[in-house]
Amino acid sequence: MTRAVVGIIGGSGVYDLPGLANLRRERVTTPWGEPSDELCFGELGATQAVFLPRHGRGHRLSPSTINYRANIDAMKRAGVTDLISVSACGSFKSELFPGLFVLIDQFVDRTFTRQSSFFGDGCVAHVSMAHPIAPLLSARIGAAAKAEGIDHIAGGTYVCMEGPQFSSYAESLTYKGAGYDVIGMTAMPEAKLAREAEISYATVAMVTDFDCWHPEHDNVDIASVIAVVQKNSATVARLLARVLTDFPREHEPCPIGSDRALDNAIITAPEARDPELLKKLDAVMGRVNAG
Ligand SMILES: CSC[C@H]1O[C@H](OP(=O)(O)O)[C@H](O)[C@@H]1O
Ligand SMILES: Nc1ncnc2[nH]cnc12
């Protein structure tokens, strides 16, 4: 039995988590560098929660320079079993309107400047990303949204661009034509790293704009994104509070094995592994090393 600890990574406009009891902030250092900010530990009901603002308080960090490895490693060290990622996103479909929450089930990774793995020379691993979202966790978010009467839709493909510039019109039309639902700049490599760290992961993406393809809507800009996030900040807080209040005590084994992703993923022979890299992997590989 593993005690459930729910991590929450807040995106643009979500820099704290209201309502946590016994709040404690702690700077966690990791072998991968500094996380975006101090971790915020607390409880909601009987559930232990750990909150981290992805861009840091004051939104200091760009999507390209966020230390995603440090953020996920810090969550792992904090005992997080289930991680909810909150993101603002642009929409490629008229029916996905600003203010709607999309419970993502697929990603397309178009980032190209980021460290996207904990593994590498000296310890090579290939985890499955066929189904990047932990279905029970996402279903819990859906149930909480339903119980709170919050507009949401289950399922959607999020294309992660490098940024920080928004897309060109041609790019926007291309993504729309490909059938993608929403776009953002941060879910990758966050989701990949969570999988490598055997943390069940789910993304709740709040639609903030129609990017730049929609003939009847202005092109996305920061002001419009932040206006929508601020207008809906109480709704985000209410959704997360309900998820946490209703969360089971014990971590539910993930039906697609996201919490056991390293079983059969590491290909480097034990005797060929680099001890220095293994040291850095102490948290990420904790379960497999413990046997
Ligand atoms: C502030 S607009 C662009 C910015 O917002 C999204 O951030 P997050 O996913 O952390 O909510 C998007 O990915 C960009 O980083
Ligand atoms: N249109 C958009 N493109 C990329 N990231 C976003 N975050 C919010 N809206 C976005």
C-alpha cells in the first residue's frame, strides 16, 4: 500500500493553491538543478498535497527554460504519486471555447530545446508514451468537475510547441488541419519525465483563446490569456479542492502501469551502468532499485 500524495503543477496565472491546511514551503534541491520555486506542502481534507508554480511566483521562467527535470524529480522526492498539471491553452475547435477545461488524453511533442529524459548514456531507458495520461487520475478530475458543475470535456490532443512566440497563422491552420484540439508550450517534456519517474500524470488544460486561426476572434496575446485565467481562477481552485477532498487515501494502481513504467524499460546491462548517473537517478529509480 502506498499513501497517495497529490502533486499539482500550476501554469500561467496559477501561482498558488488556496485552501491548503498546515501550509509549509520548502526549497528542494535535486541532482538536476533547481525546481521553478519552493514546493508548497499542505493538506486538503485527508489528502496530502504538494504544489509548485511551473513558471515560479511572478512568472519568472519561460516555457523553454523551465527545469522540467528538477520539477519532476522534486515532486518524486516529495513522495508524489499522482500529479495534476494545470495549463492554459489555445483552442483549434470552435466548440472548445475559452473557460472550458479539457482533460487531455494525448500529446504531440514539437519542442526541440529541452532536456526530455532523466536517462541517457550510462543508463538508457525507453518508457512507453503510447498513453501518456493516467486514466484513473483524469477520471477523478472529470468526476470532480461534474460534481462542481464545471464545464469540461474528457479527451483532447494537446500539441506542445517550443515557443515562446505564439504560432504563425500557417502553423495554426496546420495544427487545426491535423485534428489537434489545443496548443500550449509546457506539457512536454513534463509528461514524459513524469512517466520516467513513475508518477501518474494528468493534464487539465483551460482554454484561454483561439490561437490565431479563428476569423471571428482576435489573435492570441498575453492579455487575453491572463484575463481568462483570472476570470476562472476561483473555478480552478474549486476543481482542485474537490479532487483533493475526494481523493482516496491509498494510491490506486494505474491500470496502464504509469506507476510501474520502468519495469522492462531499462536496457543498459547492470554492469555497464554509469555510477554517477545512477546516483542522480536515486529518486526516479527508487522503486526499481528497492527491488
Ligand atoms: C501566458 S500565455 C503562454 C504560456 O501559457 C501557457 O503556460 P502553462 O502551460 O504553464 O499554463 C503556455 O504553455 C505558455 O507557457
Ligand atoms: N494559443 C496558444 N499557444 C500556445 N500556448 C498557449 N497558451 C495559451 N494559449 C496559447
